[in-house]
Amino acid sequence: MDKSKHDTVVVLDFGAINSQAAAKRIRKLNIYCEVLPYTANEDRIMALNPKALVLQRGARCGEATLGREPAADLTKLGIPTIDMGTADYTDEALDDFLIRTCGVRQDWTIEAFINEAIDAIRAQVGDGRALLAMSGGVDSSVCAVLAHRALGDRLTCVFVDHGLMRKGEPEEVASVFQGKFGMALRSLDASDRFLGKLAGVTDPERKRKIIGEEFIRVFEEEAHAAGDPDYLIQGTIYPDIIESGWDGGKKVKAHHNVGGLPEKINFKGLVEPLKYLFKDEVRQVALALGIPTSIALRQPFPGPGLGVRCIGELTREKLDILREADAIFRAEIVSAGFGGKEASQYFAVLTANRSVGVANDARTYAYTVALRAVNTNDFMTAKFVKLPMDLLERVSIAITEKVPQVNRVVYDITSKPPATIEWE
Ligand code: XMP
């Protein structure tokens, strides 16, 4: 993306919980906007050549911040400033200030972003080659399509199927990116390898570690097989950058993608085409690029996949049971229109519990599946979704009918905190 082509507005974040919301609102006006911490010095602010400053005060995690003063003396910067914390403002007042008072140009559009992102990838990679770990999620998918447009055959995409994907996912990734987009996607069924390493392991953190390490190993081998490309393309998005800035460089979320940086591969550079986009914007870019809605609007899926949703030891049989139950639940949520706005994340968990049931006049002893649906903005806190009982009943009947290894279905009615979203 070429920032120099657009007028920029800077939101100075005084720890306000709504700073990202203000930035998103400004971007919806087709105005390019960045969030800087209130501690940003004059040079850092002026480097963006802002046409306006928006001071966003408030409370973050219960901490009062109204008394905080910025490091830079803002008045001497000579930039028109609106103080959202003290001014009697509304969203409309903010729009009016930016557009009419400051005359900020409204030229930052999804189409402009796409064209500039493609140019930027081309400029950075030059005549080199790049590698990308495709996870099937929206961020890596958008990166792949942009990089493919920029680099063509000089891009290698690797999709590692660790055997912990949801039902139909590996097939969909292949059909969309090889079929529709014509990419040379290297799709690998590495499930034997992962499940072999995971045999007998029950501790959730050990499972995560094994999956993460094995992923890097497979990815390194693939990088090597592809002739060790110079650049790694990664789907880092803007909240990751803002949050790490706020926490003194530490990641707010400790766990992230299994496809974390393979440290042993020496890349000449890292390409992060989405690092100034919010998730919603990534989804809009995805739709504009022709990525199907099933991927563009897909709920987040953890790197270790079903590995942290199948309690206890991971076996192919248990994972298959979970895949079926999960697919039934997800389909029902989507067809009832709960996916997205109402349920940010929804999935099935195969518990380690087995209990007595009855089928065809005979006793059964089978698994309990737990269903989970939560609503959240930031995934740091979440509320369980009050799904209609008739929907839950339909899902329960369908799962126990179609998945004979399950004879009991429960719904998780715990929010975060005290629970986490995932069970492991
Ligand atoms: P929790 O369970 O901590 O999850 O409430 C918060 C969000 O993070 C996702 N999650 C992960 N994502 N690797 C990931 O890439 C992981 O190990 C992992 N664990 C949890 C979870 O799905 C939710 O969106």
C-alpha cells in the first residue's frame, strides 16, 4: 500500500477501549487512518504527515486515563485536533470535522488498497521469489491472492494438512486456490506425521507445542523443496500491530498461529501486505478479490485446529467423530443466520467423557459432544450465545442420529472469563 498517495488521520490512543472503533469509523469514510499510542513522540506522529489528529481518551481495562498527557506537545505540531474525550462530540461531529473543517480527502478505498498492495509486493520482492503458508483462513487467503497477482509463478503457497482441519477444509482450499485462482498450491497431507508425533499425548500445551514445532519442520522442508525463496509472506493484521505497540512490544495474545515464523529459514525479508488492515477490511478485500464467502467470512480457527477441541489423546477415529459433529453444528448455525454477527466463533468439542445411553432398545456407551458458540469483539472476553432451544434440539438430534459414536450432546453456557473460548 502506498500511504503517500492518501491523506492520513492519526488517532492518538490514550488507552481508550474504543480507539480501534474510531479508526474503523474514519476508514469507513474512505479516509486512511492510523492509531498511535499517546506516548508517540513528535517525529513518529509527523512521519505520517497527518492532516488531522483525533485524541481518543477513555478507560482501558478499568484504568482511568483522562489525566494522561501526550509526550509530544500537540499544539506546537500545528495540526487540526479534535479531542474526543473532552469535546461534546458525536460520530457525526467527527465526520464533519475531518471532511469539512480539515478537508481530508476520501480516497482510501478497497480497490485502491488492492492495487497499491500488489504494487508494493512487486516492489519489495523485485525479481525474487516468495513463500506463503496457506492456512485456509481469510488472512492468508487474501495474502495469497494479492501475492499471486503480484508475483505469478514466483509465489509458492504451501498448505499443510496436519489432520486437524475441519470437515471439507483441505478440499475447499485446493478447489478455490488451485481451481479458481490457478495457483501452484503445494497441498500436503501430513496427517500421519502429526498424529504419529501426537500419539499418547494428552496435555493441551504439549499438544500445541508438538503441532507448532512439527508445522515449522514441515514448512521448512517445503521451503527447501521450493528452492528456498527469498521472502516470506505473512498475514499479520493491524490489531496485532496496535496491540503489540501498547504492550511494549509484547504480544497481548500469547498463542497465535501455528504458522508462526520458521526461525531457522533465513528469509531476506518479510512481506506483510495486511499489516494496516482491520479484520473487517481484510474480509472486504477478500470479497473484492473474488474469494468465496465461505472463506472471506470464515470464523477464526486456531492454528492447532481440532487438536485443542478433541480432549485427551488425538486419534484419527476421535477426530473423525468430532469433524462430523462439528460440521453438523456449523451448518445449522449458518443456515439459521447466526454465523458472524451473533456468533463470532462456534464449534463442537469432543469431550473425554463417555456415558450410558440407549439406542434400538440396547445400552450404548458413547461420547459426549459439547457445543460452544460465543460472541466477542476482541476474543479477550466473550459471552456465550443464547441459541434458540429448537436449534439446539435439531443439532442434538442430527448429531446423535448421524454420528453413532455420540449419544449425548451438551451446550456450553459459560462466558469468558471464567472459561476460555477453547476447551483446551
Ligand atoms: P481462548 O481459548 O484463549 O481463545 O479464549 C481466544 C482466541 O484464540 C484462539 N486460540 C488460538 N489460536 N493458536 C491460535 O492460532 C492457539 O493455540 C489458540 N488457542 C486459542 C481461539 O480460537 C479464540 O479465537
